[in-house]
Amino acid sequence: MVNLRDIGSIPFKELQILADNAEIAKNLRDAFPHPYTTEDARNFLNLAEKGVLGHAFGIFAGETFIGVGSIVPQHDVYRLNGEIGYWLGEPHWGKGYATAAVKLLTKYAFEDLQLFRIFAGVFAYNPASMKVLEKNGYKLEAVLRSSLIKNGRITDEYLYSVIQPNYSDMEHTIKNGITIETTINAPVEKVWELWNAPEHITRWCAASPDWHAPYAENDIREGGRFKTTMAARDESFSFDFSGTYTGVKQNELIEYTLDDDRKVKITFISTAEGTKVTEIFEPEGTNPIEMQQGGWQAILDQFKKYTESAV
């Protein structure tokens, strides 16, 4: 199984042997030398351990060292961006290891470093690396024409990126997931508070004026339970919307499983316009998809209206 390890776990001699390959160097910047000497290996490990090269890792398949990957956070107004870089030794190409490594690096960038956008520049003649990125949800943003020179050859650079809310192919982690979203003109801390406090839930959780939520309880923690009673105002019908939390990151993420075993994932992302709330839910099998999407969206829109009026 592919795994990332501290850069200090790489044996410098194995690094030198694996990296000393013109087929690897031709796809990387000139800072990656060829030939790749023992001294180059020592210098790289020294700089990486000092953090000069961003967050660098050894890539391993089981116990076997197979390559290097890194995330380099950017600065100033670009500080929520990170550049991903990686290379594998040629004996390990074509085995799916690069795809697995990029998945791990991207997960680290979003979850541990709390970055918002990850990008990579790929030389035009390296379609294999483009496919690795695409398999991990990266999209082609631009082709920077004649922007690079490598080994005396001028070539294009293909710029790929993935944005945090689109990470992990969320639609595919939930069976036949339906996505709804809105952007609320309020800070994420306020959005989180009004979304989760029972005294507020009872004020906004309804899809139309002839429905309301007379009762709500919410233990917002992993393993905690929630229940919101949703009822017609004429008292002709009511039901409990209830389940168990499977993942909670304050001001960022809520995941839960409903009592009928359907899964739901909600992300909260601060943007220049406010807070973007995205819900992905597994539909039930009785009502039409369009009706379910419309009902959930109506409740989310009501939450937006309530929150913006409360700020």
C-alpha cells in the first residue's frame, strides 16, 4: 500500500540511485539535477528536513522507497494555495502508485495544511502526469504557451488545479449523491452557530411557509445524535429527521448517517462573498429526485435568508 513518510526516513543512497535517471529529470524543473549524485541526494535531504522545500515526503509502496512528493504553500495573497510536486522511480511507473500518492498529498494539503486550492504545472509532453492529476479531480485551468524551456526545448505548461470543496469526488463517496449549495453573506463562525443551535434550527428548518420545525435537539460531535421534528402547520402530518454524526470539524465539515442509513456530507467554506455551504445527500427511493433536490434546496435557501437577516 502506498504511504507517505517523513523525509528523514529516505535512505540517501536509495534516493540517489532512483533519482539518477534522465527520464525523470526531463519532466522536472532544472533544480532537479542530472546526473543525480550522492551529494545531490544529501543536499536535498538536508534542505527538505529544514523545511526549505515546503512539506516534503518520501513515497513508499509498503516498505519500499519509490519516490518523493511535496506540497509547497504559497505566500501573501496566495497563501491558501499550495503547489503539488512528485516523482517516482522508473521501475514503479504504470502501477497506479503515482495516482495513490497524489491522492495522499492532496488530502494532506486540504486536511492538515487547511489549504483551499492545490495546483500543478505539467510539461506539455508529459500526458501521463496529466492523467494522474485528472484521476484525482484536478482540472485543466490553462495552457501557458511557450512558457518553459527544458533541455533547450521551448514548450507549453499545462496548469492543473483542484479546489477544496470539489476534493474527494464527494458526489461519488455518497451513493447517487445529490448536491445543493448556496453562498451566505455571513462569516463561517456565525453560519456554523445558526446551523447547529437547536433554538435556531426550529426557526429556519422548513421548506415552505406551511411547514415548521417545532422541536430540535443536536449533539454536534462525532457519534452524537440529532433530531428535528418537521411538521405541517395544520397538524396533518409530521416526521422526525434524525441520525448520527460520523464526522465533525468545527466551521468546516459535518458528515452524518440518517436513521434510514442514507449518508449526508456538508462543507462550510469561507470565501470573499461570505460562506459557501454545500450539501451532498443520498436520495431516498420513494419520491422523484427533482422533488427531493428541490425540497432540500428550499430548506437551505430558508437557512440563508434566516442567517443573513440575523447578522
